[in-house]
Amino acid sequence: MAGASLGGITFPLVLRRAFPALGWSWSNRVMGFVILGLMTIGMVLLLPFPKLILPSAVPSKKKSAALNFDAFRSGPFVFITLGFFLYEFSITGVGVLLPTFAVKAGFPSAMGYTLVSILNGCSCLGRLLPGLAGDYVGHFDVILFMTCLSLIFTGALFVPFGGQSAGILYAFAGLWGFCTGSFLSILPVCLGKTCDPKDYGRYYVLSRQFQQGVLF
């Protein structure tokens, strides 16, 4: 989960130098080749090597349908899925539009790349530390606390002062990244509390399919 944040730190800084030197097309081609290499390594690591697979002593049950919408009969699942969608909507909106906001506010365009890197760097910590805290104080309590912090930082820093000071905008990017990073790591855990462990994969995929369908 934190690997995406590491890419979010590195790629914007690389592109900030690559665009003037290589141009738009070749900069994206280079990034595409890098991502292709990383994804290839990841796929190889996920291959089911026979020596790493333990035979199951439990007889397999009859396979169920690939799409099973029985999960939507569960009220907690529906509410958490809707919360998932709203969180994704807010995270994507701020993460994508923050560089544009900085440029519109009169700051240099290079600042947008730095903002994205700061946001993702703090998001990496936000995906790790609040998750560990959730194991002790409760994952729902942590996610609600981080949500309140996100609202406070938005109302106290970004809305009144975001367009006036680069330092405040940097601070908001870091604080927002830390708070919203917890959403990405803790919400799947909260979703797992609505079903049996054996059904978690189906519930999670169904939840993500619903969210992506609504977003598109």
C-alpha cells in the first residue's frame, strides 16, 4: 500500500526535470517503460510457485458465481462502500487539482510537482502509522479521527490561506497527505469487519467495482 506513495514521491520530481529536457511525449514513454519494468517484477513475484503452495486438506466447495450481489443486503457493507466512494472522491479531487490551484494562485508551476511529492511522502507515513494505531484503539475510531483532522486542516489552512502563502500550501499538502493516507490503508480493514474472512475477497472486489463504476 505504501509503495504507491513512494512512486508518488519519485515520479513528479523526475517529470519536473524530464519535461523540459525530453518533452511531453518522451517523458511519458520513459515513465511508461519504468512502470512496465516494475509491474513485470511484481507479476513475477506473484506467480504461484509450487514449492510455496501448501496443499489444502479441506475439500473445495462448489464454485459460486463470479458476480454475487448478496453483499448489498448488508447495511454495514453498503454504508462503508458509500464512505469508500466519498473518500476516494475527495482524495482524488485534492490530489489532482492541488497543483492547478497553486498555479492559479500565482505560484510557479514547478511548485505543483513539489506539492504532489510532499503529499505522497506524508501519505506514506499516513498509511503506516494510523494503521498500527488502529490495532490498539480501533480502526473505525482512527478513521473518524483522521477525517475530523482533514476537515480541520482544510477549513483552517487551505480555504482561508491556501492562495496567499506557499509555506501554508506546503504544510497543508503534508497534513492532508498524512490524514488521507490512513483512508487507503484502514478502510479495507473496516470493510473486512462486515463479512466472514472467507468472503473478504469477494466483498472487497464488489465494493471497488461499485466505486469505480460510480466515479466513471
